[in-house]
Amino acid sequence: MKRKALVALAGQPNCGKSTVFNMLTGARQHVANYPGVTVEKKSGFFAVDETKVELVDLPGTYSLSSYSLEERVARDFLIHDHPVLAVNVIEAPNLRRSLSLTFQILELELPTLVVLNMMDMADKRGMTIDIGRLAEKLGAPVVTATARKGQGREEVAQTIKRMAAAEDVPSFRIDYGPLEYAIGKIEELLPRETFFFLPRRWLAIKLLEEDAGALHIIREHASDAEQILEVVRRLSAEFRKENGEIPESYMAYRRHALAGEIVAACVDSPKDSRYALSDRIDAVVCNKFAGPLILVAVIFLLYYLSIDVGYQLTGPLVNQLLAFKAMLSSLLPAPGIIEDPLFRSLGIWFMESMVALLTYIPIFLILFALIAVLEDSGYMPRMAFILDKLFRNFGLHGQSTLPLILAGVYMGGCCVPGVMATKGIPDERARLATILIVPMMNCLAKVPLYVVLVAAFFPQDRTLAMFFISTVTLFMALPVAKVLTLTVLRKLDQAPFIMEMPAYHFPTLKVVAGRSIERTWIFVKKIVSIVAAVSVIIFALLQFPGLSEERLTAYGERWSKATEEFRAKIGADNAYQGLLAGENLDRYVLFADAYRQATMGLSDQSAADAVAAEYAAKEPGFAPLLKPAAGDKDAAAIRTAMRTLDNTRKTIRREMKNEQLNASFLGALGEMLVPVTKYAGFDTKVNISLLAAFAAKESTVSTLGALYTVSDGEKDASLDQRLKTEMAGYTPLHALALMLFMALYPPCLATSIMVQLQTKSTKWMLFSIGYLMFLGITVSSAVFTGAGLLGLSGMQAMWTFYGLAVLVTIILGLYNPQPKPVAILKEKPA
């Protein structure tokens, strides 16, 4: 009869645990979710003689605390599912770092098999590991393997079989020195009959660590829970008073020190000169004074190379995209004389949405490549180390650095990869706070609006205005993070900041290029696919229900009247009157318009002649009218009259578009919001453009461009020049309020979806939208209305607000109602 054994497979991320799992189970695997959560549960089966083993691959985790969902899932399985043993996979070249999890598994008094994986890499580094001595130190069997080569499978399987039959309880124990008295006192308060399902010493240790899971166990199973917890709090306070450190940090240091002692006793490895050099570099890079200055310089260089150089590279790409767009446009139905066919309008709208996003690809390629350089060189952990103390004052974490950089902490990122990058933050409170402030960063999609408004309303102070909006967002985000962690996030768990400091080394071109392309491709897939779908919805909301038949007839009659005036102006005896008779005039108007667009911007005369010849071949009858010959007065008269007719057509089309937008569903919503947004200085058209920005913030500028179209004779004007002309009642104060609202704008649709995926909660997604909408309208209204009452100009209001934002940041940074030291361990591989 076969014996069944449930075995847990545990290990830290990137230790080769999944490779060991595949080596043991082969194709006999099953994937599901753990009950009540979305963490993937992978289980597999294999047989060793008469023993059938079910192997469960637990989530990769650095500890068994309650800081992250993965940690809680792994720990709950070990406690409540009662596996007969745990197989702990360790990365042999990084033994010291890996032992921290091993200690915590052994403290659960669970039979544990330690598998030293990646032994081939340890051999390459010249490392010699005394397996017998290591097993003696840990009080648990130790075997070696190189899973990716299939080496060690039989020894691992046979050891699992023997241990499953023996079910020996490990004798491992860490001496926590001055904490042992408190641990013993707490153990005495925990009745064996009540807590029979887990070790009382482990529970006492976790209670001193203020572990949320342990607190829950006490409250659920102990009748005198509050008395026990009161004793725990008293003992913890006494230890903190006597030793100047919280128990959690002290125990982390003790485990770290013990790992170092075991490695020193069991591992013989040649001195790695990289770490000696790294230590010398860190003396400068992580210096209390030089470190922040170097960090600022690195971030400045990062954005200079990605934004400035990247923008220069967008020019050729934009030309190619526009050429591709023109080619696709030629496949769409022909334009109408005063109203384009619906399918053509949708196609043009769709392509403009795609071009607006794809334009940023060179910037993202450079940005992601530079971030890969920082990661691969080993500097990224140092950035987190330097910023952790600052971020902790605002409820954030050292590892909040990368998400904020990706989102555009200074200028020019994307919130989607920013939110994605929060997955690595082990502190649940800081992780959620980071997710909620990431949309406040200056993503690339916000930059076009800033540039247009600064050019239009702050032409003499462009540099100062761009500096303001580039930096004030951080002075708004940090206080918001602090308020969130003191209010809605206050009950979530915190985690100590423990990070491995790898040796510095030169990044490889293959790794940098690979990560850059991979991350840019993720951006393109996730963003473009969403915008592609949403652009159709926004188009429909801006087009429907459309103009009434009565209004369409009225516009048609205006065009008919304009053509009659055109015919009267050129005269009945004009030689080309017959050529332009009936519908031929409309054909010629469209033909001439297409010709103008084809020749626009051509400085080379030969290229212009080639285009003229191409169009003359298409419509030989119209050829004399494109470039009238000398002395051809009839053709010249038509060309003069065409300017008036063309301007009338543009006026009709512009008015139709504006009326259609105002009558659309989105336009009606924009009008409904005016009673709220008028205090921020926004009118219906600005509201419409801001509503369109929810799909993609680039839509703000494109929608403003559609709403504030050029007046007659201004077709070559840039958008900022058009805004100055068309938004005649707007002042720099209006522009400032609009810039601040955009800075605090709720996450776009793509980012909102990513927030839902990372938090696994629709509630937090809706909260991220709602609180930023409230904050944005409140701040912009306070600035616009308040500055108006005080008689401040746009620039005066700008720097008054900046000073207040900095002051609030300093005050909240100094306010720390519950100071809690954090363990910051600089670890190095064995």
C-alpha cells in the first residue's frame, strides 16, 4: 500500500525553486488559486518507491511574516495544511541571504530538508561548502542540486521519502539573548491545549514582532487575549527602553548575525575583489552628504538622456508615423465637402490616438534602458537605501523609489509601469500609499498640456513655470502619502527595510537591451490595446447623438449659398465655368484641398513639381487651375475666389464640429460640470477635454485642439498661439489652475486597471480615482478663487502655492506620532 505525503516547497524569489519543482514532478502538475485569494497555487505529484508525494510550490518569499499576501499564503499553508515536511530551496552562491527564511521555517518546528541549489554556480566561484557541518548547525538534512541540469533529483527524492516516514521534529533554536526572558514569559501565558497546532515559542516570537497574523491567532483562540497582549506590549516596551531598539529589529539583526556565523563556519570561498571595491564606492555613494547629491545628479542625467535626447529621436519616428497614417487615410472613404463620412472620422480619430502614444517609444526605450543600467550595475538598491529615511517620514518605503521614477517623479514617465513596479515593496502600507500617489507624478502624457499652457500664458517665464510644475508634484505627493498612511491606511502592516547590496559590476548590453525592449513592448501592448478600445468609445461620446436634420440642412444651405457666390464672383463668361458646373465644384474643392496638404512643407521645388505632376495626371481637367499659367486671367480669378470659398468651408466645418461636440453626450456632461468647475476657472470646453483625458491624458491637448480650432487666415498657427487667440478671457491664473488639476488628475483608464490588478481590489481602484478627483478640483479651485480674491497674478499665485506646499511637506515630515525604528541591513552573498 502506497504512503501519501504532503510536502511544501519553500524558498526565496529567484532561488530556482520552480526549477526544483519541475525537476521532481515533471509534467504531473496542477495550477489553481489558494482559497479566497488570487495567488497562484501550483501542486505536482511524484512517487518514490511506495511513497506518493504531493508537492506544493509555495509563493516565493523572503520571510514568513504578515507583510505581503505571498508571505501570509506561504505561512498559512505551513501552519494550517500540516505538510509532513518542508523542502527549503536555497541559492547556494547566496547562502547568507537565504538562511533568513530557513531559520523561520525551522522555528515552526516543521521537519525541513534544505536543498542547496545552483551548486554549479557556487563551484564556478570557487566556493566550498561543508554540507555535514551545515546540516549540524541547522539541525536539518542538507542535500545539493543543480536543478536546471537535473542533477540531484534522486538524492532529494529519497531524502523526502525517509523524512516523510520519520517525521522528526527539528531541534534548531536561535538564542535571542536579552529577549529570551520576554519570550519565556509569553510562552507561559499560552496554554498547550489551546495552541496545540503550532509551536508556542514561535507564536511568542511573532507576538513580540507585532505580527498581524499572530495577533489574529491570539484573539481568535485565547479567552484572555487582551491580557496576553497587554503583557506582550509591556515586555516589548521594557525591551525597547532598556536596549533602545524594538524587538522586531533586534531579532532581524540576530538572524542576520547567526547567518553570518554559519556561513563563516561552513563556507570557504576566495576573497571577492568586487566587494572590496564596492565597499570603497559605497563609502562615497551611500555617504550621508554625498549620497543625496550623487542621487540627484543620476536622476537629472537619467531624465536629460531620456527626455531631451529621446525627444530629438521622436522627430524621425513622428514623420514615419504620419506618413503611415497618410497612407492608411488614403484607404478610408473620401472626405466630404462639409461633413466627413462617419467611418473616415472614426479612422482618423483612431490613428491620431495611436500616433499620440507611439510617438513616445524612443523616450521609453532610452528610459527603460537607463533604468536597466541602474539595476544591473547595482546602483538601484543604493538609491532605495538613500531615500528610505526620507520616504519613511511620509509613510513610504525605500523601494518606492523605482515606481515613482518610472511614473515620472520629475518629468516624463508612465504610471502603468510605475504601479506595476510596486509589486516589490514588502510593506503593505507603503505599497498601497505608493500606488495611490503614483498617478500624481508627471507622466509623459501630461507634458504636452504643460508645454502648451506654459508657452501660451507664461511666455516670458517658461523655465520657471516648467520648473514649478516639474517639482511641485513631489511636494504634493509626499504630504498626501503621509495623510493616507495616518488615516485610511493606518491599520495595514509595515515591514522593515531589508535589502541585499550586490557588488557593483558593468551591465551587459544584452541585458540592458533585452529589458528595455521587453518593458517597452509591455507598455505598447497594455496601453495601445486599451486606448484602441477606449478611443472608439470617446469618439462615440463626442459624435452622438449628432446634429438634427434641421441643423444639417441649414449648414448645407450655407454651403450652397457660398458656391453660388463663388460662381457669381468668377463670372458667367469664365472659360472654366463649365468645368466647375454642378457637383464638379465640390470635386475640385476636395481635389485642391488634397493638393495643398500634399505640398505643405515642401521646400524642394523638384519635389513640389513632382506632386503637381502627380495630381495633374489624376485630374487633367483641373490641372490648369492648380498653378495658373501667366496670362490665364480666368484661372487666376478662380484661384482668388477659391480662397474665400475655402475659408467659408472651413468656417462651416468648424462650427459644425463645435455644435456637434456641444450637443454630444460628453459635451452635455461637460456643461453639467460647469457649476462645480467654474470656481477653478474651467468652462464647458475645458471640461470636455478633461473628461476625454480619462481614457488617455494625451487626449486633453488633442481635444483642446479640436475645440479651439483656428480662425480664418490662421491655419498655420500653433496650438499655444491659437489658445491665446481663442481663449481670450483666459489669464495665466486660469492656466495655473488647469496645470494643477492635471497634475492631480485621477489615473487614466490604463493606470486604473493596473491599480485594480496590483491591489486586487476594485475598492482601491475607485478610491484612487475619487480622492484625486476631489483633491484636484479642491486645489485648483482654491488657487484660482483664492488668488483672484487676493488680487494675485498667475506667477505670484504660482510661487505662493509652491511655498505653502514645501512648508506643509516639512511640517508633516517632522510629525511622527509613532516612531518605529526600521531594520536596514546591507547584505552580501556568501
